Amino acid sequence: MVGLRAGLLRRLRSNDEYREGKIGFIEPMLALALRKLHEGPPWSYELKSDGYRALGLKDNGRARLLSRNGMDFTKRFASIARALEGAS
């Protein structure tokens, strides 16, 4: 649980599936503003746009979408969760 903020950890611990070890959470990296990008094979980048960023978790065919702060986006983005459930 290294690196999880106390509020996030409390929310996750209150989640039955998380407590039972069925769905795990990995805190994503945050975007970092730089004046110059690093170059070379070990580096890759993605554009940062305003909006939501969520992790898609799938366990036993059931998908969950969680924000980096541990908020559940599954119902808000139900079509994406269903698409994840259908993915192999």
C-alpha cells in the first residue's frame, strides 16, 4: 500500500471487493510538465487532455472503472465498463 493517500486507502478499505482481494488498485502516475522531453528508446509519451482519467480493472469478467483518487466511475461510464467486460 505504499504511496496511497489516507483518504483513498479509507475508501478502498470500505469496498467489499477490494477487502476480499478480488479487485486491486494501482495508483497511476501523474502527468508531469517538462520544458524539454527526454529522447530515446526507453521513453514514450501521451498527450494530456483535460477530462477524466480512470483505470479499468477486470476480475472474473466483471469490470470496474476507478479514478486515480479511488472514485468509482463504473456507473458514470457504463458503456466503457461493458466494453471492458467483453474484452479478453
